[in-house]
Amino acid sequence: GTLMLDGSFTVKVDEKGRVKIPSEFRRLIHDKYNNGDFYVTSVQGDCARLYPARAWQDVLDKLSTQPPSKPPVRKFRRATSYYGQRAIIDPQGRLLIHPRLRIDAGIEDDVVILGQQNHMEVWNLKKFKETLHSDPVSVEDEDYLATLGI
């Protein structure tokens, strides 16, 4: 089945650019994949997406069924390759966010780590709150979710 990462945690980024992965998320990932290999990337440079390496492989497998010239596929591959870097959780449970992505996404000081089912997102906390307010769940969004029984 799918990995179900949900909820959020606020953490501090250390001086080397590492974030401590919440133990709840670490446990879920370990139970499903039994290792600490990650693919750290972004789609728009606004936040870091942390995929367990095997979950990222699933994403690549899905993409491989599509023609590479299809614009959404091409753009997604381009951005995730540009920002993408492998990383391994250290014994303290920390994961390095590499500088290119850290700078573009403003990942420093206080960040929020969100569970997004098969991956985690790391946002600059201030930027995330602004995004939450500027792009809230609309009535149309609620109507769509209602069709899903949510």
C-alpha cells in the first residue's frame, strides 16, 4: 500500500542545513522501507520534497508510462532533476537539504515539515503561513472534496 505520512511538525534547520525528521515520520518510513535513503527535490523551488528513495522510484515508474514530451511530465522531470539530490538520514535522524534548494526555498531557521502521504514537504515557516493565507481552501475546493466524500 501507499505510505501514509500525515500531520506536521515545526523544527529548526541546523547550521549545516540539516532538518531533524520527526520520529513519527521516521518510524512510518522505516516500517515500510526499512532504510534511510531519500531523494530530496522540488517542483517549484518553493519547498523541499523529501521522498523515501523507494517512493521516488514509484514516482519515476509512473512517469515512465507517459510520453516524455508531454508538457507536465517534461516540466516535472526537469524541475525535480535540477533540484534533486540523494540524501541519507544520519544516526541522529537528520537529513541534509542541499544548498541550491535551501537557498531558493528559504529553508533556514524555523521550518514546517508536512506529511504528504508518500513524501514530506519542508517549508520556511513564515513563507508557509503566507501561502496558507494567500491560497486558502475555497468553496469550489470544498465542493470538489465533497464529491470524494470528504
